Amino acid sequence: MRAHLYPHLGAMLVAGLMASSAVAQTQTVRFLHNETDPPSIEFYNKAIQEFEAANPDIKIEMEAVSTDGRLQKVLAAINTRTMPEIFKILPEERFEFARKGYILPVDDIVDQIGREDYVPGSLVAVEGKNYDIPYTLGNYSVLWQRDDLMKAKGLSTPKSWDDLKTVGAALTGDGNFGFIYPAGKNRMTGIYLSQLIWSAGGTYFDKDLNVTFDNPGTVKALTFLKEMAQYSPQGIGSYSYGDMINVYMTGKIGIDIYAPRLIANAVTNTRSLFDSTSAAGLPVGPSGVAVKFVNANSFALSAPEVGSKSTEAARKFLSFIVTGARLKDFSLTVHPHLIPPLQSVQQEVIDAGAELLGGRKDIGPIAFDTSNALDFESEAGAVFENGKVIRSGVVNPYIGSIVARGIPAEVVQRVVLQGEDPAAAAAWGQQRMQAIVDDLKN
């Protein structure tokens, strides 16, 4: 067959080769996160469409998983070297993942956005380099109260642990419960226990990274949870993140200390409950300080060694979704739960978010108050003086393995579900944590 007799065939061959080349050059970026609320998914779908339109050679494949299922999926992907290019990382994973070469430095993106604009403490370096980009701050320490129930009993907002006991007792009865907290074997239970330990003056580790879990603060925290169990639903033994919201939405809970996602759900789904709920600061503990649990939720870039195939394309997309206008838009998808880590964006989000909260301006500032806070990675050696938290500045490389194994949550279960003495449970936790640290050092 002669080509000049069939000129259209030559053009088809050239077009086919060009199309094949374009397909071959397309880079796929896998993106794993746990922001599963429909408005957040809608935001990401829109952002992906916008990015792909501007970058036709890059395709984004997004996967959203539950908060509790994220760690299992990440660890399995690391083991099989099939990690997505971009994934949600927790602060207590940062040190180990960086040291093992699972993630890549992102200082260029941090500097591009503006290092000085980040909320103090939200950027944490590992050996002088940043390995993750915060996209929101999680504040698990807002006190949500039923104003109507409180008023009916002549109660005031609790300012101390003793006040919480009084309110819990007064609001429990006739199928209602004065208090709620998680006691399932999960990270949320560890979060809850931690803010109580710190508020009682204790820490898991000292500044020299010695395990100090068996301390008076831990015993006081466990004793408090044991006492508050009588004012809480029997199902707390399996409660995790979602239960802290869903059970409150039944209208049978008086006080719930949890993240602002609770009120975001209420304003959307249970307006009458929203109208009767107000926000307050965390009650002060025995240390004289109300210590919040606040951690940065961040994205990291996987290294080729664990399966990343399009690292430069991933770096481009990561920079796209965590900056300026997109950060504001994302934060407003679940307001006031999603606290932007950039100081320049926060007030703008609070102002715009008030409209989403029915014009209420009392909620945003309390939800966005991340002062006097710690997280798992930063708590080692912290001290509590004159109503303030003073961080040691030590980054803990061991705590991630302790939390991942559910040790803090298991300590709670031993006391609340099994009736073990708080001092004995604290001693058991100390031994388990020390064994993990010893194993990691060897």
C-alpha cells in the first residue's frame, strides 16, 4: 500500500502517535485525606477541576477515608510501597516518617506561602527541615453546653473540674446525661486523656525524653474520668470522634467538650439544638491551667522509596491547595471546625463564617482560640505556671508509636471499663510506654 494513495492514513498515524505521547506524559497524583464531610469533598473536587484545567498534563486521583481508618491505610501502603503522592499526616508521625525517608522536605512551599504567617507552633522542623504543610488546626477543647438545660437547673458555665462534676450530676436523669467523653480504644480517647493530664500538671515525657506518665497528674485525670462515667452514657466504651457529635445531636447531653465540628453539624442538621448550644473555654484543672489539645492537620509528600511516582507534580498540586483564597474557602466548608493555620486568613474566615452560624459572633473566636495548647509531639517537658503553658521546645520521636498502639486509650479503658485503680493503671501505662521506648532505641 502506497502512502501517497492514502494521505489520510498518514495523518491518522501522526495524530495517533501524538495522542499516545500525550497520554504517556500525563502524570497521576494520588491524594489521600480524611476530610469526609460533603462540603469538604465538594471543595476538593472543585479545586481539582480548577488545577487540572490549568495543568492538563497532571491528573489528580483523590481518596477520602475515615479518621480512624487513615493510619491503617497509610501503614499498609508504606509496607507495600504504594503510598499516594500526597497524604494526610499526623504530628506524632512526622519525626519517624522523616527519619525513615518516607516523606520529602517541603521548605520551598513553606517559604513560598510565607513562613512568618503560620500560627506559632504549627510548623515543626525535623533536623532543620519542614516535612509537612499545615492546612488546618484541630482544636478538641471547646466546651459546648445546653443553655436551656443549664438555665432550667439554675446552673452556670463550669470553670473548674469540680464545677463539671456538679453540672454533670445535676443534668443527669430522666434519660439525659450531664457529660460525655470517649473511652474507645482509639486516638480520640488518647486526646481526651491528654488534655486532662496536662491540666492536672502531668506529662507523658520530661524534657530529657524520659517517660513520666506515672505521675500525680495522670492519676488525677483518670480519677476524674472514673467519676464522670456515672454522668455519661454507657456506650462511651466504644466512642470515638463521630460519637462525640452524634450522641450530642440526640439532645440528651448537657456538656460535651469536643471540636467545633459539633456546632457545624448542629447548625446544618439540628437547628433547634444549635440555637440552645453555646461555646465556652475549657475548665481549669488542678494545675491552675486549662490546657487544650490542638494539633496541626497537615499534608506531606511521599518519597519515591515508598511508592510515589510523580513527586514534582504532587509538589505543584500541594502548593495549590494550601494557599490564600483556597485555604479560606476550605476553612469555610465546615466552619468553625477548620481553623486556618495562616494568621492572615483567620479573621477573614471568622467574619465570613458568622453568617454561616446564623449571624452568631460568639462562637468563632472561642473555637479559634488555640492558646495554652499542646499536642502529643510537643508535650514533653511542658510546665504549667501562672495560668500559662510553657513548652520545652523538645520534639518527641517516641510518642507516635505509643499513640499508634493505643496505650493511652487502653489506660482509660482499664479504669473506666474494668474498674482498675487509677494509680495502678498509670503504673501499667508507664511500663508499656517504657518498653516501647526501649525497643525503639535498640
